[in-house]
Amino acid sequence: MKYTIANARENFSELVNMVNYRNDRIEIAKRNKTVAYIVSKNDFELLQKIEDFLDAKDADNILATSKGTISHSELFGDLGI
């Protein structure tokens, strides 16, 4: 479902209930451009786990192609952190 910022502000409690109880995902738009989403706690936690997994995979790839050990700053630089 897509809402404008003004409409989302007016109906915030209802939107939170829709996300919490029905697992809806709410799209928030400003001038017809999506700027944010309201998602459930479970969806957010899943996204965090996916991001952590991808970060670990990237780190493993960097370490596998390095010539020995690398510093934290080199690793973080390669990961774009």
C-alpha cells in the first residue's frame, strides 16, 4: 500500500496496526517518489540478518583473495564501511 507523507502522518496508528497485525508493508511517498517504508519488526530483523550474511560473505571473499592478513581499516575500506 502506498501513502503520501501527509496521509501517513494522519493515519500513523492505523498503519502501524496494519503492519503489526496483518504484516502489511507500507510505502511512503513524497511527490510520487518512494522515500520510506514501514515494515514489521520481523521483516526488519530479517533484512538485518540478510545484510549481516552478505557483509560476512563479502569479508570472506576479500580475505580469500588477500595475500595474507589485512588490517581492519583495509577490510572496512574494501567493504565500503
